[in-house]
Amino acid sequence: MELTSTRQGDARIVTVQADRIDAAVAIQFKDRMRLETEGGPDRVILNLSSVSFIDSSGLGAIVAAMKQMGAGRRLDLAGLSPMVEKVFRLTRMDTVFTLFPSLDDAMAELGA
């Protein structure tokens, strides 16, 4: 599971470099997210534009990553494909996370 990370303004942008977040990579994803987000800014944007499939294990790993970040920090999701967005909406996780159509839209909220 490859993740890349950059800091832009008051946010850390973590980009998933894989087409799937599923049971096969969920634990690795969660561990990598912890490494990328510990001690960083309060807002993290998870760029999912390369991800075309997510299952319940992947969804759980993203929720776990948010919880690992701790109180007072925020994990937003950007660039969801229609299929991935559908999973978030069907599971009502769109009420837990703020979903942005693109990374540019998420950054615009920062005023960046």
C-alpha cells in the first residue's frame, strides 16, 4: 500500500497510490496513515482519486485512521470515484466525513 504525503498550508494531504482499499491492504493502510498523520496539522485530506474500489475492511481502516488522529483533528476525503462515494453514502459514512469532489475543492475550503 503506497501513500504519499505533502503539507500544503494548514493541511496534510495524503494520497493513496492504489486502486483498491480492501481486506488485503486494510491493516497496512491503517499503519501507513498513522505514520503519515502523527504530529501533523489538525486537518488531513485523504486524496482517494486513484481508488476505484473499497470494501468494508477499507472503510473500517479509514474510520480507524480518523480515530487514531485524535480529538480536535479532522480527516476529509477528496476525489472519490462514483463507486467509492456510493459506498460512503450507503453506509452513511458521508455523515462522519466531509466528502469533496476533488482535491482542489477540498483545498478551496482552506483558502489555499
